Amino acid sequence: MEGRIVKSTGSWYKVLTDQGIINSRLRGKYRLKGSKSTNPLAVGDYVIIDPEDTEEGSAVIKELKERKNYIIRQSPKHKYKHHIIATNLDQAILMVTLSSPRTSVGFIDRFLVACESFRIPAILLFNKSDLLDEDNLELFEAMSHLYSELGYPCILMSAHDDEDISPLYAILEDKTTLMAGHSGVGKSTLLNRLIPEADQKTAEISDFADKGVHTTTFAEMFFVDGKTSIIDTPGIKELGLVDMDEVELSDYFPEMREVRQDCKFNNCTHINEPGCAVKAAIESGEISESRYFSYLSILEDEDNRR
Ligand SMILES: Nc1nc2c(ncn2[C@@H]2O[C@H](COP(=O)(O)OP(=O)(O)O)[C@@H](O)[C@H]2O)c(=O)[nH]1
Ligand SMILES: [Mg+2]
Ligand SMILES: [Zn+2]
């Protein structure tokens, strides 16, 4: 029987099949050859399962189907390993806010670079539009201009407003969408509006329920309809990057990718090499300084990691 993993809690996986959700597990030690990941299977994976205990309705996972793509984060426990957050994604939505709290540009750029490295189209959802003053609105206009030119659609909305939410269905339709963003930006609020059965705790409730209790949270897939799903990633702060060398990083900035073949040296890192086309594009205003600043900051972090 074929199915898709919609939730994983370590050794058990909830697999959605034609016959509903079946609790499944891996038999024995299952390792992906040469894998550097701490988890062999993740939310979004298509698998073949074999019903095991018909009374309990459990099954054994026999086979993992080939993945279209995946996203990872660095394992908190093992420096050289990573954890697969989700797989087989059609797009990623990063929910950000310009006020209460303000999402940093550095964080946005890091997320976009990760999406580029995994070849996943990304959309920026600016939430809490109701809280924006004139300065914040100007900031939105500037950011929206910058990021949509780079190929990342920008949407301004309030998760409290049904009129803002209904256009989102068309964006999500028939796709698997990863939803990410800092805690407090409104992800659970939106998810509950889109899918009332999701029944996600929002800030006020979870603050109360989790008082003094450290809860680990896992990625989970929710369905808007049979073919439309959203993967919520509570507690996941940052995506990791694929293994790359420093020369590759500029490939994950679309505006740098476009000009970097004009650099004098083909291994140019665009820091202070002579004849650098990227630096020339920054000077002429073609490439934004804030994006270049993010580039340098990611480069430095990756250097330190190595
Ligand atoms: N003013 C305003 N508050 C919002 C909006 N969306 C969510 N919130 C509030 O922001 C807080 C955090 O929302 P929550 O959905 O828990 O954020 P999450 O951590 O990303 O899941 C809650 O108090 C929500 O009611 C919005 O569009 N406008
Ligand atoms: Mg939440
Ligand atoms: Zn260069």
C-alpha cells in the first residue's frame, strides 16, 4: 500500500493512505546509504507500507520512494549531521512581520538562500498588516519591490481578515507548501483559519498551556483538501543549507547569479577581488546593499562552521 508521511514522532510515522491514517514504523535498522541525516524518513515522504497488526491497525514501512526535494536543518546534537524537516515540497511560504515582532532582513535572506539551494520556490507573506503605521507601510513597499523583482512574490495581509485569506487558496491549490517563520508572526492563526481542523495552539493559548513545560514540536502536514497540503514547522527556527563551497553561495542570490560570470576571476567570492562584477553592480545600485550584507554574513557563518 502506498502512502505519505504526514507526521513523525521519532520511531512512529503517521502515513496517510487511501484507507486513512495508518500508524507505521520502520523495522530494524534502516539507514539511507551515506546519509548524513539523523532521521531516515520525514514528513512529506511517499512510502510503501505493509499492514502488520490488523487489530491495532499498524503497518511496517518497506520502501521510501524517491524524493523530489527536501529541506534540512543542522542537527542540534551532531555538528556534522542534519535533520530532514520535510520533503517533496512544491513551494515554501515564509511568514514575516514588520511590527510586533519585526522579522530581520538577514533572516529573510537566509531563508531565501536555503530555498534556492533546495530549488524550492519561495513566497513572502507579510502578516499583521493591521498593525502597520505609515513608516512600516513604506518599508513594506520597498521590500516588496526588492523581493518581487528577485522572483519572490510578496503578499501583505492580516490573518485576522477573511478577505485577505481567501486569495491564498489559489496560491496553495494542489500544492504541498511549507510554512515557516519566527514564533509569534501568526502561522498558527492562519493555519486555523485555512484549516479549522488543524486546531493549532496560538500564542495566548500555548503560553498558558506550556507554562514551565518544555515541549518538543514536530513538523506536521495538514490538508486543505485531498491534494492541497500545508506543512507547519513549529519550533523550527532556521533552515540549514546544502553543503557548498564559498564560490557557490552567490548562485543562491538570483541577482548575483546573473552577473557573476562577468567577474574577472571565476572563483571570485565578491569580497575584495579586482574586477568583481558583483561589487560593480552594488555600486551602480543594481544589487541592493542589504542583500550583499546578508551575503557576507552567510559567507562568514559558513566559514566558521567549516
Ligand atoms: N494584530 C494582528 N495580530 C495577529 C495577526 N495574526 C496573528 N496575530 C496574533 O499574533 C499572535 C501570535 O500568533 P500565532 O498564530 O500564535 O503565531 P505563530 O507563533 O507564528 O504560530 C497571536 O496573539 C495572534 O492573535 C494579525 O494579522 N494581526
Ligand atoms: Mg504557532
Ligand atoms: Zn565577484
